[in-house]
Amino acid sequence: MELLQLHYFQIVARLEHMTKAAEELNIAQPSLSKTISRLEEDLGAPLFSRQGRNIRLNQFGKVFLARVERVFRELEEGKREIKDMIGLERGSITLAASLTSILPELLGEFLNLYPNVHIRQVLERTAVIKRMLEDGEIDLSITTTPFEGADMAWTPLRTEEFFVVVPDNHPLVGRESVSLIELKDETFIGLRTGYWFRTLTDSICERAGFIPNTMLEVDEADAVVLLLRKGLGIMFAPELAWQKRAVYMPHRLRITDPGCTVTTGIAWSKKHYLSLAAERFRQFVITYFENIKP
């Protein structure tokens, strides 16, 4: 059994189409078919259900594919370890974070120190981020969710209040504080269901006795701010996020209900190798938040 065979199987399993797989691999279809057949002979079981020209991954194929993908992930992590032995010149980091208010400044300061490190940001819902951490698809996540699991690690970075923010023409403008129940008939703007901050604020409102009427749901925090400025609803914002955008949304109210705080932390999987670049970034983030004024 060779790595080339496993790679060919991986492509065929993803596409479930022999001709398309051959085109992607840039090899002749008969050659690809023979490679897959030899692999099945070595394993002693068919990996695909065949009906004419159609193929579908069967129960044996699904089990084997999971193992093959794990093999290639291990090889990729091995390559990253070797690159680390060379230094940070070719390092890369995949980061899940939605802190658009401070992320440019944070990344900018890090890249001033390590200008050759490549960083890719991922923006996904909490459940997807957890799965990507477990699978080694991302290195780190800056989140308010301390993911459960024996292999998951989470270091708290900052605990802060979150506020209600209203547009210029709102009746609450001029108030210093408000209770959550006063907002039960308001129209809210927020991130889509499944994002960490949306989950938190929904649960706080439900605890206060109502389900927030979120009529506008978006994927980016800056879009929420733009919609607020149009007067299309009210929003929740953590203290740090509000500070960075205060000029665009000056009317914030403190919430009098207890427990309206949010703790941001950095998460990673202990079962996957953290590259030198990712480990340096993790330490940098911890120090960066320590230096943020309360």
C-alpha cells in the first residue's frame, strides 16, 4: 500500500466520480480505476458501491477514508515540525476569531515582530470551530467558549461587561442604564444564531424572561454597527468592541441585570502539534490582552 494509492482514493472518495477524479489528478481513468482496484484487493473489501458508471463510498470506504485523512493530517503536521526546525521564516497560522475591533491591531503588532509568518483567519459558528480544532484544521481560536473535551485547552484572556447600544434617534438615548426586561419589545440586530456572542446574549435575555426579537442577522460585527447607524434596531456590544467603535455608536447603556459579562479566551487542541509560529502567536495574544487597560 502506497501513499499515492491513498491520495488517489482520497480524491475519488471526495468526488465519487472516477472520470472527474482522473481529470483532477491529471491521469488516465483506466490507470486510476486499476489503482483503486489494487487497493481494494490489498484491503480485502470493496470501498465503493458501483452501479453502472456511478460510484458511492460504502461503509468500508467511509471507515477507511477517516483513517486515510488522519494519516495525511499527521504527515502535514510532521512537515510543519520540520519547517519549525528551520525557524519562523516560513511559519503559518490558521486562526478562528471574530474580534474585528482589535484583530487588525493585534495581527499588525505580531507581524511587525514576525513579518514572514502567514496568517489565515477563519470566521465560523462555534460548533464548526470546535470541530475544526479537533480535526487540526485550525491552530487557535479566540473565543468566549471554553470548549469541552479532554484534548481541548482554553486560557482566559479578559472578562468585561457588555452593553446595550442604541441608534441616535432612539427613545433610550440619554439614559445611563437599562434593565433587560425593558428591551423585550425592541428590534435587535446581531450575528447569526450559532456564533458565540449571539448565543451568550440570547441566553441572558431568556434568563430575564424574553426571547430577543432579532430581525437582522449578519456574519460580521462591523455589519451590525452599520445597520445600527441606519436606525434599524439596537445591539449588544462587549466593552472593548464598543471602545474601538465608540465614535460610530456613542449611545451605550449599562445593563443593570447581574451576570452581563463576557470572558474572552484562546483555545487550541492539545492532541495536535502547535507550530512554532502558532505557539509564539498564542503567547503574544496572552501578553497583548494583559496589556489592555481595564
